[in-house]
Amino acid sequence: MSGFKHISEEQREQLQSRTLKVVVASQVLGGAGLAAGITVGALLAQDMLGRDDLAGLPTALFTLGSALAAYLVGQLTQRKGRRPGLGIGFAVGGLGAFAVVLAAVLNSPVLLFAALFTYGAGTATNLQARYAGTDLAAPARRGMATSVALVSTTIGAVAGPNLVEPLGQLAVNLGLPALSGPFLLAGVAYLAAGAVLLMLLRPDPFLVAKQLSGSQAVSAADGPAPKPLPGAYIGGAVMVLTQLVMVAVMTMTPVHMRAYGHELGAIGLVIGLHVAGMYLPSPLTGALVDRVGRLKMAAAAGITLLLAGVIGALAPGDNLTLLIIALILLGVGWNFGLIAGTSMVVDGTVLANRARTQGAIDVFIALSGAAGGALSGVVMAGSSYEVLSFGSGVLSLVVITLLLLLPLARTRPATN
């Protein structure tokens, strides 16, 4: 790639605008893909295994898969750019989704677990795509750039859970188990998202940004890449903790609701509104992160998640309204933490270490989600949904405690 070493600020903004349009298109599709796992994954495992304590296993498996994918996508991006890493990641996730459908048809738990692990590649890729929106963004607009990528996920991610019943009927009409229907949509959506990125993300924003800064990938002969600043690690820790809390409560909510007699339509509504809370506030959150500050919005994430946990614990199982409020707040708290943390990571890195650091941090985000998903089923089976919800909310206070390290987080944002 050549011709981008010396361009005007106006040309850079035009490239950024084009990049965001492609990212938006891919995120709309990717959002529809990730909704399947969080809406019916636990229910599918519960039916197939006949055990409630293992209902959180699907979330653990596809988040473990997303951890491996996050690492590989980060490494590939550092060497080759955003386009191949994101495109291939979505393609692998799509194949995993179709494998989940096959596992449901064959009633094979072993195949289900392997397929969910592979399906996790789509989840990781969908999350990593937010970084593509920041590659060419000015330092003062990184929060907003992240938010544009995230809010575009809302369309597909909210539509997905609310299509559970019609997709289930479609699956039945095709001779497939009803709960496999959302994974049919996920397979098509992830493959389409990958195709959009592979074909249209040209020029590659990460490679252009490297040319503009005069930076090249660090090789062994050049010595080790510079270490990220402390603020990047704090931003990563904020995202890890908010992911753990959000996934733990979200995973068991469908199981909790079904135990109280709620139908799939109601479960889809609650999860759909939760996902809306995760992504829809992104433009406002991005503006606040840029104007109010990363640290204050990270603290707001901890407070919001605590409130969500308390309401979820106090809500009667048959009270749909309070469950909706709790799950919306759960999503909003996650949104605050993700955008604030993402901006801190970008601020604390340079192009020579950025993609690799982003991938490594997303590995820990995925692992925390896996832990939250796996442990949530055990905690709920051993106690109750109320204990799980309240305990997760209290854990979110750790986010605020982390901010006691704020002198380390007051680092000068990277300009490249």
C-alpha cells in the first residue's frame, strides 16, 4: 500500500468516514450473529444435557473460542492489517454457527461444544471491529469513533433476540430443532459481515495509519516493541471486570425466566432490550468519554452495574418490568465500561504495539466472559439467581476501586 504518507487532514477525514461506513455495515450483520449465543445458547445446552448447572457452559465455550480468536486476530492485524483479521474471524464464526445447527440435529453435546467454541470467533471479531473505527480518528475523537462502531451493532443485535420465535418456527418447518433457528441467522450474518470487510475495507485503516505515522511493524531485528502506558492496562482491567459482571447475569437470565414460566417471546424481549442497552447509548457514551473523561465514565460503569445487580436481585421472577430495567442497566453499564476502557487502551498505545495489545486485552475480556458464563450456572444451581445478580453487582465496585490508580491512568494520549 502506498500513497498515504503525505495526505491532508481533509483526506484523512474522508478515509476515516469511509472506514466507519464499512465498519457500520459489518457490525449491523455481526450484531445479528452474536445474538444467537446469548439468547438461546444456555437453553439449548439445558435441553440437550438435562442439567441446569451446565447451562452456562455454552457462554463459557464461545467466549473461550473468542479468546483464542481475539489473540489471533490481534496478531494478524499487527502484521497484515484490519481487513484480513476481521474478515477471516467472521468467516470462522459463521461456520461455527452452522455447526451448532448440525449438533442440535444430531443431538450431539460433543459437537455442540466444539461448534460453540468455533462460533466464538465471530463474537471476538465483532468486538475487535470497534478498533478499526479508531485507527484514523483524531485522539480527541476516539471515544466517538468507538461508539459509532458499537451503535451500529444495535440493529442486528436487538433484532436477533426478538426473532427467536419466528426463527424457531422456520427451523421447525425445515425439520430442525426450534432452538437452532437463531444459529441459522448467525451463520448467514457472520459470513456476510466477513465478506463486507474483505471486499470493502480498502484501504486498510490500520496500514494507512502506520504509513501516516511512519511506523512499521516491529521485527525481531528492531528489538522489542515499546510497552503500553499504564493507562492502557487500567482500561483493559475495566473492560475485563465489566464483561465478567455483565456475562454472568445475562447468561442465567433466560434460564431464570423460563423457570418462572416466561415464554420464548418474553425472553427474547428482555435480552433484546438488554442488548439495546449494551449498544444503543454508544453515541452519547462516546461523547461523554471524550468530553467528561475516561475515568469518570469508567466509574459510572461500576455504579450502573451495581444498580443493575441490586434491582435484578430484588425483582420477583415473574415481574417482567423489573427484569427489563435490570437487564437494560446491565447493558448500559457494560457500554460505559467498554467505550471508556477502549479509549484508554488506544490512548496508552502506539501503532507499533497497538493491535497486538488490543488483541491481548480482548483475550482477557473473553476469558472473563468465559469465567462468568461457566460460574454463573454453578452459582445459580447452588444458590439462586438473586444471589448471582447481587454478587455480580457488588463485584462491579472493583471497577471503581481500580480508579484509585488514576494517577497511573493520567497518561498523555498517543497521537498515532
